[in-house]
Amino acid sequence: MIVGSFLNALIYRLPRGINIAFPRSSCTECKKVITWYENIPVLSYIFLRGKCSGCGTKISWQYPAVEILCGAFALVIAPRDLEPASLFNFFFFFSVFCAFLVHFVVDLKHQILPDSINIYLAGIFLLVGVMTTPWTHWLIGGALGLGFPLLVSWIFYLLKGQVGLGGGDIKLYGAMGLYLGPIGIMQNLFLSCFLGAVVGITLIATKVIKRENPIPFGPFIIIVGAFQIFADDWFKHLMSYIP
């Protein structure tokens, strides 16, 4: 949950170009510096009753939600022993989850996927890919993940004069391709586009949003990718029913 507290800082600071270490965290309204006892995950939110102690501004439910999600996920995947392989797997899956969570919230709120998070994902996916799979798996997967959506976006721009897919989305596909490989990334491309289309059409049909309103696409990539990475067996079983 302490890591979740740090992720909240990333979610706020990265889209605004603020240094992630300095200055100290403060209220976004009255600028009161948050003391250490006001920054204890979840407990401080309860103690403060969801409000700033300085000006009384409501604190978003996002803060305890992110902290609880991080704590719960870490508990679920906690290693059963202290063997190096178990600890590495824990670090890998937990750090990917954290990166996905930051991307998910930032894209929903700001319609961007920070380059720093994509670079981190590319680095750790490449490391694991080189260590565990043939070079053709991560190299072709990364190339397809980056090249195919870039080509489609370029063609869409030539036909419509509009950018069909953001640069952050394309970079995220490329990073994930390093781990998922050629088949996995093509599955993600198809399923994330399908999921995005279904959700988008539903939101427009129910008049939740207007047709011209942009819909962040990163969450759909992340949702499908999370199933592929964290529930690999379940995902493969599901894919076996698709001809």
C-alpha cells in the first residue's frame, strides 16, 4: 500500500511534468504540505475523513483505492518462499501491475500514456523476454506491436486526415509485444480494438458521451494485457474456443 501511495504521486505528477521526488506532496488547493501522519496509506484517508486538514477540500477516492488495489494484488501474488526465482517473479508481476495501474488512471483522466512508464515496461519486458524466450519471440513481437498499429494509424491519417491512435498507445503495444510475442500481441491488438469498439458504441448509444468525444484507448490495451500476463492459463483456455 505504501507503493500505491507512491503511484498516486506518479498519477498526479507525470501528466503535469512535475518532479516525482520534489517538492513534497501538498494539497492541490491550499498548497498545505502533507505531514507524514497524513500520508499513511488508507488510514490517513479515514482519519482525515477524506478531506484536507488545511482547507477541507475533499480528497479523491482514487487515493485509497489505488493503495488498496496495490496491497491486495501484492497479497495475492506474494511468494511462498524466498528463493531468488520466486522473488524475481514477484517483483516482475507486481511492478508490471503498478505500471499498468498508473497508465490506466492517467489515460482515463488525461488521455495520455506517459513515456516514462512505457520505457519502464519496455525495459522489464525486454529483460524477461531475453531471459526466457527465443530472440524471435521478443524481437518479432516488439516489431509487430510497434509497427502494425503505427502502419494502421498512418493509413487512417492519410484517409481521414486525423490521428487514429495516439503515440502512447503505439509505444505501449510495442513494449507489450516484447513479452507477449507475435501471436500474443496480435491477440491483444484484435481484442483491445474489439473491446474498445463495444464500449465506445455502448457509451454513444446510451448517450453517456457524444460521438465526437475522445475515448482513451490505453485502458482497453491494459485490460486485455492484464489477462494475458496475470491470468495466462485462463486466457489461453478462453482463446482455445475461438476458431
